Amino acid sequence: VIEPRPGLLVLVADDDEDILQLLSFRLERAGYEIAVARSGDEALRLALDLLPAVAILDGMMPGLDGFEVTRELRRNTPTSTTPVILLTARAEASDIARGMAAGADEYVKKPFDARDLVDRVDRLLRPRLIST
Amino acid sequence: VTAAVEERNRRLIQQAATLEQSLATAQEARSEAEAARRAMVEQNKRLRELDRLKDEFLSLVSHELRTPLTSIRGYLDLVLDEEAGELNPEQRRFLQAVERNSGRLLRLVGDLLFVAQADAGRLSLEQGKVDLFGLAAECVEGAMPAAAEKSIDLVLAATPVPALVGDRGRLAQVFDNLVSNALKFTPEGGTVEVSTKLNGDHVSIEVSDTGIGIPVADQPRLFERFFRSSVANDRAIPGTGLGLAIVKAIVEAHKGQIRIESNEGRGTTFHVDLPLTVEADNFEEAA
């Protein structure tokens, strides 16, 4: 069993305050440090400033949406390989393809189980968790 | 001579008038037909537009319900996981009722979105190896408690079949919907049987029950969405009329066929045939 350790920062971006708090709570309980953003622009700024270990981005946000933020992260060297999980209420094949084309690592459909999302973050960070 | 010419002239004038009249009638008829055709084209366009709007509406509603449902269930799980302190048994029981019902809502939203996508021809299926025998066994195991509650004998009569390529989650839904339907319409003490077998280049699935049956008059419309059989309404058996529409859409998306055999008061059998078009062994798992 791998215990996530503090020092690993997860960026959570969603314009829905309740989802933001829910995810933050679950991730904090799992031992992660959290940075929250309430828009795509804020998410991009924080990601470039803080270089999180994982970014969880809502697909639909005011300003830059999650897809655009993902593309921007890929374009910038420091965040070009940061694992990205895209969240979305749209579950159509074309959206999944769009998310993957933007460079997201995982694509999670709403409604999701917050515990499942924490498991996904654990999985993405497994190599780093083992080495710490 | 003059009289003869005048007579012929008069006849010609008369003939010309008659011709003109029938020409006018024909023209009138043609323009009426043309107007009717235009009206029908227009109506057709409006119906198609209405249909599109309805699908868009369904899809929008389902999407807009998904985000709040994520929060409702997410926070509920937090409380049930006792992240906010210990629960007494009564609090747990009450919250479990909330969870059960939010689960029902979640399935309904999923079903609505599914039929809207299926209707719009935008069904997205995942492709993977699927073991239908295993799915049948899983489904029967999962439905055991519901069967036991009604003292229904739920029997798995399946034989192993070759894996086929399809959407595992959706094919599981076929079994789940057919079996939960069978349990719903079978009185206490009855029997529900689930079977799978290889039938040439097809896998045959059967779900049969000793239930109340489906009246012949209802059978042609059984797979229409939102259709509820008269016996279901008479006996106030709950349901949305989406389950079988979804089953049919999934089966057809896998190039399969579904049919029913039913005797009122004696029972119903659903037959599903799925082609083994691509043997799963020759199928490369998508990376």
C-alpha cells in the first residue's frame, strides 16, 4: 500500500465551488497539498507558478476552458509532461477525443466518485510516490 | 357553305372553351397538389426540427443534472464515510435512503442521455473483449438479493461462449435490464432463467420468466422508449419505459437482434442474438 506523502501538490480547477471543495477535501485527506483555481486563466497561472504534480481541470470553465488550459500546459516546457485529468459533464466520444488531442492523460465523466478520482491521482503519481 | 362554316366555328369555339376549362381544372389540381406537397415538406422539416430540439433538450437536461449529482453523492459519501464524525444507526439509515434515491436519479439521468444519444445516432461504444458467459453469471449473482426478496428462483443456465468484441458495460446493462424486468413482472414463487449459448456464428442470450406476460397488442411497441405495457400500468409496476428501448439500442449497436415470445399469464422469453463478427482473439486491444 502506497501512502501518498505531503509535498505533492495537486492543482484543482473548477468553477463549481462545491465540487472544488469536495475534491480538495478528499485529496487533502489522502495526504496531498492542494491549490485551487476557479477559472481556466487562474488555473494556467497557478500551474505555471507552482508546477503541481497533477492538474485536475474542469472541461467547462469561464474564460479558458480545461481543454485550452491543457494545450497551454503542453506548450510550456516546465508543464509539458504534468499529468492532467480532465473532468466533464459531456460524455461523448468526440469530447474524449478532443481531451486526448489537447494532451490530457485521463478523462473523467461527471458524475464521478471523488474517491475514484483520488485513486487516479495516486496511480498517476505512483512512480513518484515510490521514489520519495 | 356559310352556315356549315359557322356551325364548325361554333363547335370549335365550344371545344376550345371546354379544353380551356379542363386545363384550368388540371392546373388548379396541380397547384393544389403542389401546395399540399410544400405543406408536407414544411411539416416534415418542422417535425425533424422538433425531434432535434427534443434530443438536444434531453441531452442538455441530463448534462446539467450530472454536475449537481456529483456534488450530492460526493458529500453524501463523505458523511457516510464518517469523515464528519460518527453516525448513529438512525442517521445512517436515513442517509442510505438519500443515497439509494440519488442512485435512482443518477441511473435515470444516464438512461435519458443514452436514449437521446442513441436516437441522434451518436452512441459511443467502447470496444473490448467481452465474455458474455461471465457477464451472465455476474448479473445473476448481483440480482440474487432482489430475487430472494420475492422468493423467485433465479437460475443461471449458461454455457461458456467465445468472447466477442463489444462494450462490456453496455452489454452488462442488457443482462441487468432484462433480468430486473423479468423479476419485476414475475409474481412471488416464480422462476427467472438466464442462459447463454453458442449458436453457429452467434451467441444466443435468453432471459425467460414465469411472469404475467405481455399482451399481444403491446408487443409491437414494447421496445419504444417511454412505452409502458398496459399490464405494467394496471398493476402499478414502477418503471420509466426506457429499459427495453436501451436494451434494443445496445443490441443493435452490436449488430445483434432481439425478439420476444410471450404468453399472457404464462411468461415471457427475451431472445438476443449477437454476432461473433470479430473473434475477440483476433482483436487487438486498443492501446
